[in-house]
Amino acid sequence: MVKVLTSESEAMAVAQFLEGINEEITDIRVMASKYDTSRKTALIYIAAPKADLNQVMSFRMRDEEGEITVRDIRSKHLNGKFIGLEISHEMGSDAAWNRFYRFMERMGYA
């Protein structure tokens, strides 16, 4: 798990649905394309989002390099009960993968 930071000025990297509300990433899975190894997909899971889900439009990963914005967000349910959110971040180049990897290092997941 990621250390919860009290202010954004303390954070090297934050994951957010809404401005000012830092989310805790539960799990990350990275998959590479069988046919094109430069294409990768990261599935990011958040079990207990803090943001109001009615206002969520995108997922932002921010660090000192800038911001990565992802709009592919899915609600996950098991037996009709909400169990979290899944964010799918597709990276079509080695540069995009390297940028994502640097963000994950700053978050403490690499």
C-alpha cells in the first residue's frame, strides 16, 4: 500500500479522480501485447475510492514530470456488490511505458 500523504506539497506522485483527493491504488497489473511488445496495458485497481463516483470523469496520475490522464474507468462488481474501480491505461510506445514506469517508481510500486 502507499503511504497516505497529508498535503500535495509533500507528495512526489499522486493518483486522483478529483482534484485534491488522493486515491490509494490497491493493485496494478501490466500486460504486453503478444504481437507488438511496445504496446502495453496497465490495469490499476482501486478498492475503496474516496472521490464521489458521480463526479468522476477521469483518473489522473501526477508527479513532477506532469500528468497522465486516463478516461477508461470501469466499475467492478461481484454478485451485484461494488468491489472497486478498474482503470485501463494503454501505452502504445516505449516512451509512454517509460513515463508510466517512472510514475510508478515515484508512487513506490516499481
